[in-house]
Amino acid sequence: MNEKDRRQAIRFYTEAELDALEESDPDTAYRIARAQAIAARERQAPVPDANAGPPDETAVCRAIEDVRRILQRDGGDIELVDIVGATVRVRMKGACAGCPNSVLDLRNVVEKVVCAVPGVGSVVNTF
């Protein structure tokens, strides 16, 4: 089963089903609702195209600059280390270096912007 088929195979509970479950088992209802929200977000995420070829270095650099402006608002910074195949290697710097939230910033900010560049499959922080 490929990634796209796996995303579509997930069963989603209706709001009525979750409400009924919440009355008897609120913890399970919460976990299911959270898992559904994550799955819905992943379903909307583009599946990397294996035939897309290598990412355009100029486009990756522009995306890194956009991310840099966002991170610099809180004293952080980022630099492009290397592009290896579909993987972009970056280094979180400034206030981001050693910050417990840098993992979240990498996933929620850096990956969202940089993975929008055609050919980029993942972003990895290099120390």
C-alpha cells in the first residue's frame, strides 16, 4: 500500500460517534479526535513525487530566507548546510540552538515552507 492509499484508508468517526464515545470513555474519544485531526492534516499534505528530480537550489535558498525572517523575530536563525537528494540539511542557530521548541519550529515552520519547494522530501537539522 503506497502512502496515498494509506492516507485514504483511515476510518474517520463522525462527530455524533465521538460524542457518544465521549460519554462512556472521554480519554479514548480525545485520542481518536486528535488522531483524526492529525490524519486529516497529513491527508492534505502533498506526497513527495519520486519523479520530481532534485530540488532547485535557488528556490530552497529563497525558502530558507523566508524561514530565517520568521525565526529571527524570536532571536533564532537558520542556515542551509547541504542538499542531498530530496533531503535539505539545515542548522538551527541563535536562540533556536538548544531550545526545546526548536524541534517544533523545525517541523511546523521550516518543513512547511521548505517542503513546499518541488523536489524537497524532508528537512533535517544538522548539529
